[in-house]
Amino acid sequence: MIYPLTIVKIKEPMKKTIISLSFVFLFIVAGAQDTILQLSVDQALEIALKNNRTILISKSTQKVAKAELKQSNAAFLPSLEFSMAGIRTNDPLSSFGFKLKQEIVSQGDFDPALLNDPLRMDNFTTKLEMKLPILNMDGFHQYKAAKLNAEASSYLTERSIQQIIFEVKKVYYSLELTNEVVKVVEESLEMAKSALKSTKDNLEQGFAKETDVLMAEVRLADMQAKLIEVKNVKLDTQEYFLFILGMDDKPQIITTDKLNKDISPIINLETSIENRSDLLAYKTGVDARKQLLSAQKMNFVPRINAFGSTEWNDQKFLGTSAKSYTIGAMLSWKLFNGNKNIGGVQKASAQLETAKIEYSEYLEKNKLELNKAKRNKVLTFEQIKISELSKKQASESFRIIQNRYSQGLEKTTDLLYAENLASNRTLDYLQSLYKYQIAISYLELLLEKTL
């Protein structure tokens, strides 16, 4: 059914209102669009180092280790405690004792009747007490272990930063790769459309068959599906990139560094990795275990601690009419505590041995990984040259076949095959560039050095 066209005449005031609302609508739509943010690799790294949550968690963990180091100072520093207490009693012994503390005992207080049945007695005690460690060898070694743990935590924080740097570069070049892949697939899609049109024209002229048209339609449908797929990959990569950067807002990221940035052979790479932050953390952890073992052994040594206090007693709150002090020192020595100390030494010794083996294993495993990464770097550089030549050859072959196809000298299958081959060779070349960038970034992670 065809409906008649009705022309509605809009009055001038109404027209102004509609125009105003249109401007408002366009402003809202423009504001709703994603913000575009152009980023180089260095700019992305700068954002990640400030906002990445993994780095922030690592720095918070480092603060915990520093706080634990401060707590271990208790092995050397004195403790000072202030206390107040108020008591009301008619207990014979306590009442007489409080009078002594308040320095108010008189001759009449020795009356047996008062001693046996005293009146109510109030006593307020204000006390300042200090404890001073003099010789606590286990605490000394525990302090050194805590100091080494804090140092190891700083190394681990540095390693977390290096790992995030690698991850940012990896995802950055993944996003750039998907951008280039989208361009290649879009070009293939346009070529598939053109091939379908040419095939239909040849069919009308008798130079093609229905099967050729169906083949061209299949190629077009395949490219359309492929474009949807690579665009989804691009969106997934961008969302993960924003997560790595720690950005709560969701701008559209435009990468400015290309995949062919700084492509060159690298020779004479360093092989020493013992000073890498994570390996230093392992090594420092072994040293901390040594100190904990020494701390366990020092439990067999006696301890000496001093103490002192000043005390005020009065019948009134905060009164200071009677003052006394106490000072002293104490030596304590646990001669036997049910094999607890012996078991503690054995446990700490086993943990130290385990830490040494783990460090040795981790070091050797990373040396193997470094050698593998070096070989992979050489391989990816060679793959770039090979894939570039293959891309040029396939592109030239497709150009020749396309020209011959337009003259009716080539089959549709040959054209589609040549176009598909040229497209795949271009994607292989892009993939080789990406692999090279990742190989270099991984080497930088293993060496903790900019190449």
C-alpha cells in the first residue's frame, strides 16, 4: 500500500523551537561520542606508571614492609607507658598498703580494730613506666631480617614496574597491529566487492559462469565476516589497554608509533642478569632467611632488660602527694622449653636451604629464557625481511592477474586466489613486525635495559 505524502506547514514560532531543539540534540550527540586520545608508546608508559593498579598494589606492599621494619625497632628502643587507676576498697591488707603508698600512715592506724575492720579507702595511682632492652640478640637478627625484607620488597616493586612496561608495549603494538589488520581487511572487502561486480558484468557478456559469481559472493561474505571479527578484536584490545593504563574514563586510543619503528639488528647483548631486580629480591630473601636462622639460634642466649617506673598515689584524682620510683634489671634464660627452640632452628635452617635452591633454579631458568629470547630476536628480524619480499611478490602478482582479469584473460578463481594470497602476505608482514617489537620488549624485560 502506498500512503499519500502529506505536507505539514510549520508556523514560524514552531520552526524556531524545532531548530533550537535540533542544536541541543546535536550538542548532546557530540558530547556522547568517545574522546579521542593520541598516544605514543612513551606517553602510554607515563600514564601506566602513574595509574596502573598492579604498580599501586606493589607500592602499597612495599609500605607494609617498611612499616614492619619500624616495628622491629622494638628490639632496641625503649617503651614508655602511662597509666592511671582508681580503687575503692575496705580490704584490710589493701587499705593499709594504700596508706603506705600515700605516705599517710599514723600511730592510730595500728589499732587492731582499724587494722581488722578498716574504713573505706580510696586510692588513685598515676604511673609512668619504661622498659629498656639491653641484650636481645634474637631481636637484633629479626630487625636485620625485616630490613632485608623491606629491601626485597623495593626490588619486587621495581620488577612489577618493568613487567607493566613490557605489558603496555605488548598491548600497544597489539592495538597498532589490529588497526593495520582492519585496514587490510577493509581493502580486501572493497576488492571483493569490485571482483563481484566485474564477475557479474562478465556473466552478462558471457565471459563468466554462475559458479564464478557464487565464488565471488562467498569471498565477499567471508571478508564481511572477517571485518566484524577483527573489529571485535580491536575493541577487546583497546579495552584491555585502557585497563592496563589504569584509565577509568574510556577514550578512543589512537596509536601514533608504527610497527616498523626502530627495526634494526641488535648485536653484542649483555648476558649477565644477576643484578636484575627480581633476582636481587630473591638473593635478598636468602640473606633474610640467614638472619632468621641466626635469630632462632639466639633464643638459646639469655636476655637482659632494664625497667623503671615512677608512681604517684593520692586519695584525689591526679593527686601527687606521694611519689615513689622503682628501677631494676632482669636476666632471663630459657634453659629448656620442650624442644621449641631446637625445632625452630631446624625449621629455619630448612627454609634457608629451600630459598637457596629456589634462587639457583630461578636464576638458571631465566638464563635459559634469555638465550631463547636472543635467538627469537634474530629469527623475528629475519622473518621481517622474508615476509616483506613475499608481500611485494604477492602484491605484484595480484596486480598483473587483476589487469589480465579485466581483459578477460584470467579466471575468477585465479583473481580471488591472488587477492587472498596478497592479503595474507600483507598480514604475515604485519605479524612479523609485531613479533619483532614484542621480542625486543621481552629482551628489555629480561635484561631490564632499554635496547
